[in-house]
Amino acid sequence: KRFLHNEVLHSVDEATSHVAAMTHHVFEVADVDAKNDLVKALASGTGRRILFMRTKHHAKKLAKKLTEQGIPAVDLHGNLSQPQRDRNLAAFSAGTAKVLVATDVAARGVHVDDVELVVHVDPPMEHKAYLHRSGRTARAGAEGSVVTIVLPGQEKDLKDLLRKAAITVTPESVSASSPQVTALV
């Protein structure tokens, strides 16, 4: 009252808001082999896709494995030097690598146009990380899909995470050749 006279309040979307053009999927798989097949299938699409891992080591390993399988992929994580990060991000932006395998560090502040699919290969630890990771797609009015892959035993943690993120999605049991997966590829 003493210092503010005729104050004006400006607000932006809340951190928990999510984009209407974003479609969420939860794909349950039977085991690690089924998960690996599913990841390869989802990565093999024609558009840009970002795959999120929990650790730097797994991100590097998956990017190398996908490239060896004929799916050009680059990694983005904290163990890379700035020139390496710039080079990998440039390859992803230019389209020479259609897949970016990243850790949560890369979820913040990275903007690349036309990312059509975000895959949580490892579900994130907290709902804010889920929202930041997912927010790499469906930007600037574009549509995008988000897939979270769940192994047996991870269902309860993911259910809690999605509830906190205010996202309602029905989990589906799939294999790499399921119609839901083919539609996203």
C-alpha cells in the first residue's frame, strides 16, 4: 500500500500447464528386450525425435547403438564439451541425425523446430522433469507426441508422476510391431 499505487499484474501460463496439441502415451513392455525393440522402432521414424535417458552413460550408449543399427543418432549430456554439444545439436537441427538421445540437462533450454516425438526411455524422477522433457515437442502451435516406456515394477511411480503433472493417460501393453507404435513411427 505504501509503495504500489495502481499496480498491474501480468501473468503467464503456469508451469504445470500442458499443450493441447501434445498427445501422451504410456507403453508397457514385458521386459528389457521388448523395451529395446520398442525404442529402436520408435527411433526409426522419419521425423525428428528426442529420446530421454536418466544417465549420461546410457544416453551415449543408446546413441551409439542406434547409429550402428542404421538410425543416425547423436547424444546430448553433461559429459560433452561445448563444441561437441554444438556439433551434435547442429546435426540434429540440420536433420543429418534424426534422433537426439539426451539427459534431463538437455530438456531445459533446448529448442529445435519440428520435434514430432519425445520418448521417455527412462521415466523421469519427478513430474517437472516430465513436463520439461515433454515440452520439447508440440511447440509454437505444432503437434507432437510423447511416449513413456514402462517396465514391470515402474507402473506405480509413473502413475504418481503423471497425477502430479496433471496428465491423464491410459497405459497400453505394446510390442515394437503394435499398431499404436506403427502409427507413431
